Amino acid sequence: MSHSPLLTPAAIIARHAEQITAEIDGEVVVMGLAQGKYIGLDDVASTLWRLLEQPQSVQHLCDLLAQQYRGDAAEISADVLAFLGELLELGLIQVDAAQDL
């Protein structure tokens, strides 16, 4: 799956204002009010979602997850971009800006 051209390492990602987050039976569930779609998040995705409480660059998110999970940085970056692409399609996040790192 290819990711959105908006999702570059310098892109600033933020939770969309029109979403609701809830924890149900230990699982984080996010619903986008605009599209009425929702997604259940596993442990790693929940960690990423919590990191998005404050706007973050894609690169910073990848760096934080690579440190926390001690995985292959390229693989983590690819997974993060794919997941952010899904969230963007569901209207759960927005790309606020792109800045030089």
C-alpha cells in the first residue's frame, strides 16, 4: 500500500478535531465523527495514537517508536507511514504542515 504524498518525514501530523477516542476492554478505539468510521488499535498503534496527543512530525514519531520497540528503523518507518495513511483516509488525523527538519 502506498502512502499519501502528504506524509513525508517532515510532515506534522495531528489528531483530527472531529474524532472521539475511548478505551474499551483494554483496547483503544477511535471514531471519526465526519465519516462515522472507527478503528480499533493494537498496542503499538495505541502507543502511536497517544504520541499524537500533541502534533508530531512523521520522522519524530518513527524515531520514538524505533527507540521504544528497538526494531529496524526502515521497517518501522514503512509501517508508520502505512498506518498514518490509513488514519488519514479514515479522517482520524490531519497533516498540519510540512517543515524542514
